[in-house]
Amino acid sequence: MRLFILLTLIAQTGTAEYSLPYVIEQGERGGGFFVKTYVQIPYASLQFARSDSTYQANYHLILQFTDRRKNIYGDERFGEVIVETSAAVKSRTHTAAETLQVALPEGRYEANLTLAALTATRRIERKFDVDIFHRALGSLRITDSRGDQMLARPFDSRDTMLAAAPVYEDVDSLLLKISRPGAPHFTQAKPEPDSQASWVIPLQDFPSGDYRLSVKAFKGKKAVDERNALFVLRNPFRFDQGRYEELVDKLVYLATVDERSLMKAVPAEARQVTWDSFWRLKDPTPQTEYNEELEDYFVKIEYCERNFRFGDKGYLSDRARVYFKLGPPDEVEEHPFEPNRAPYIVWTYNFGEAKFVFEDRFGFNEYELTYPPGFLSPSWGL
């Protein structure tokens, strides 16, 4: 049996996986319920058109809730972004911010958050479910010390986190807990909370990682409600050697083994300078505040980790090595069930002029390049 899958260029590179960070908050007001959504739209997720000496993008952002009876509730925003350089068009760090809010009756909803490019074809959609009912606690809100949502970057140890939750019932106490696997828990109790409970949490002692923050409400010793949120903390290199070394290892397609060893050998206080110096030399637009080469490189790394890691070696796999040398293939054929042959994948470039065959010889989903022989040399030190 021959299974043929043809993927478009967009699907194969992962560039269709546009970023649209958002945070949902639920609350009660005046006997009713509401959902508030904070959205940040990276410029790279928009579609720009050239207009004289500038680039312009127009978008329509829609938040829609549908209940079981097909009643629809929603909010929307129209926006315009104008930039002066083609480099800014590709930025994932420059964003447009929007806030949408919808009043809802009690019930269960299917929700859609949609970003549509006006006069263009791009459309980004996020789906999620929401249950609206009376609770002792409203949604947790996690911000930096200025009260800003942390959508553009992770927290780090220089930040102070503000955590807050509205309290809608009389409760005796609240317990905040921050945890991650393999690390001690951070807890802080709040007896006799008022209607807007809040915590100020300096993060200087927290290592890098993915964290879960929970707040439990108690009446006596009985927990009557719990709210949860997730956040990411990534420390500067001088505070986190493991993360620095991990990122240096991922420079395998740009730096030799000796170069990577020298980068790892620098003292802690020089890690950030060393990293910045390496990428400054590769920045195609050093006059701007972001580095397109760095962004594009780690988008590729993340794509390889996401698509070539289940049984394979992620960014170190043979498929990743070809991907970094030649870019995304024009066509992909998958052959998982041919008689008397191990599963294999064929990548085709330049409308059939170049073909690469990857074979899962041992049945563990690790695809090795078998044709053309010798294409992958050890020049990268792999």
C-alpha cells in the first residue's frame, strides 16, 4: 500500500503556525458574567502591503462565543499597523495589543478568537471552551510590576510578579502556591482576604522553568474553589548556566565545535555579552532593535524539535540537517506500509530535480538519510 501525502510549502515549513498570544479572564459584575481577552498580535502574523515608503497591515480581530442553543455573543476590533522598514514586517517581538470583553449569561460556550487580515488572505483562528457559572474566585491575573500582561516575553529573575484574583464569596483564607516538577513549592497564605486579593512575588530566587500558579479558597479547612494559571520563567544567562549551554548547543548549524566550546567556557558574567556579540555579527539590520537572523534560526530549530523528535533526534536529526541546508522541500511523500521495506519518506526539491530519501530502518521513527549517499558531511561537527 502506498500512501502519498503532498504538503504545501507553507504546511511543511510551519510558517502557517502564526503566533497569536492571548490571555482569558473570567469575572462577575452587577449580577452578570463577563470574559475579557488580552491579545498581542506579532507583526509577523499580519499581512503587510507596500504603500509609498511604508508598509501597512489592516486586521479584524473577533472574539465569539456560541452556546448550546447556537446563540452568539461577541466583540471585535479593527486595527491598522504602519511600519517603515521591511525588516519590521517580519518581527515577532513588535506587536499590536488589543483587549476584547464580552458579557455572557451562565452556561457552557464554544469560543473562537479569530484574526483576519483585511484585503488579504491570512486568517488565524484559536478555539477553546468556556464554562460560565458562579464561583468563589474569579480568574487569576498574572502581570509584571507595572500591571502589564506578560505575552511578549517570559518572566525572568529580575521581574516582580503581581498575582490577583477577585473574591466573590466570604471565605476564611486563600492559599497561593507556585510549583514545577522537581523544584520546591512556593506558598503564601492570605487570611481574611478582601474582595480583590493580590500578591507581590519577587522572582529573583526562581530558576528557569515552566510553572503552575494556583490559588485555593477555604471556608474553615474545606477548599471551596481553586483557580490555576501557567507562566514561564527564563533567566538571563548569567543566572542560568544550563539554559545558556543548551542554546549554545543549538548553534550547531552556525558555529563549529571549537566555537561552541569557547562560548561555553566564558565566565557567567560574560555569557550575555558573548551571546549578543555572536548574533550581532549575523544581524542583517544592525540598526534595528531586533535580529531577524536570530529569530528565523530559532523558529527553524523549534520547527525541527516539534516535527522530528518523536523517536527521532529533533534538531539533530537527518531531516533537520537537510532542512537547514536546503530549506523546506517542495513535496513530501510518506511510505509507511510498503511490502518488504522499512517505512521511508521522500523529500523533493525544485519540482523533482532533487530527491532525498529518509528511511526508518529500525522501526523507531528515526529517519536516516539513505539517498543521496554522502550528502550530509561531518562539517558541522555532528
